[in-house]
Amino acid sequence: MLQVWGCGLCTFENQLRDETCVMCNNLRPKLSEEQEKVLHKGKWKCERCTYLNPKHEKTCEVCKFKRPLTKEEEEEERRSSEEEKNQKHRCPACFQTTRQSDLRSLSCKHAFCGNCWVRQIVSSMQNHNADKIRCMQPYCSHLLLKQEATLTLTLTLTLT
């Protein structure tokens, strides 16, 4: 009985989704809590525009606002982030295997282990080339910004 609503004017039983009676156009009365749940089952309400979107949509169909993650999705995201962080990768400079989280990448997107970066930065500084510290990737002309060098040194030295 929660799937329909009875028109107060003509007594016709309308589908819950009908906002007006299909026979006489009388407005649907306010729905009960149970009817609201049935009507909105499988939908999520956008926090920005309040539009009811299908459950599978990750962004609002009207305003493109992102749907909040469910507890299961949050857990899955956390788990995959942990797995990715603990995945083993080989440093292209020293060829040692290290965790993904121990690699340091620059704005040029090349990543090397922290120890290799420390050696590269210290070596450049000793050769009076502190303002010309290059990415170690062959043929990459990216120069480290001072804040990249500082952050790389700080992260590596505090984690070792």
C-alpha cells in the first residue's frame, strides 16, 4: 500500500511518483515518512541543489556536485590508498626496491627514492650549483624549485 496514494477528490489510486492525480489533477498530499523512503529508495539528495539523483551517479545530474562517499566507498578508498602506498617500486636511479610512499616526485612527475634525491641535492650544493639542481631523469630539463629541494630533504631526513 506504500506504493500508491489515494486522491482525496476522486479516490483514484495513483503511483507514488505522481505529484498530481492522473484522473483529476488534484495535488498529491504530503507523503508519510515510509512513503518518502519508498519513493526515494535508490536515490541520493544533492547537498547543493537538493535534486534526487540515481544512487549509481557519482555527481549530481543538475549541478555536478560530488556525491558524498558511502562508508563502504570510504573504506575501499582508504584500503586502496594504503595498498598503493605500500606497493613496491624500483628507483630508476639506484634500482633499489622501495615503497611507493618513499619515492619523491617533482612537478615534472619523475620519482626517485629519497636517498637518491638527497645525494643529488647535496652533490649539487657542494658543486655550488644549488640553483641548478636538475631532475635525475635523463633528458628531463626540469630544475628543482627551492621549495621542492627543501621539502624533499625535509621529508627524506625526517623519515629515515
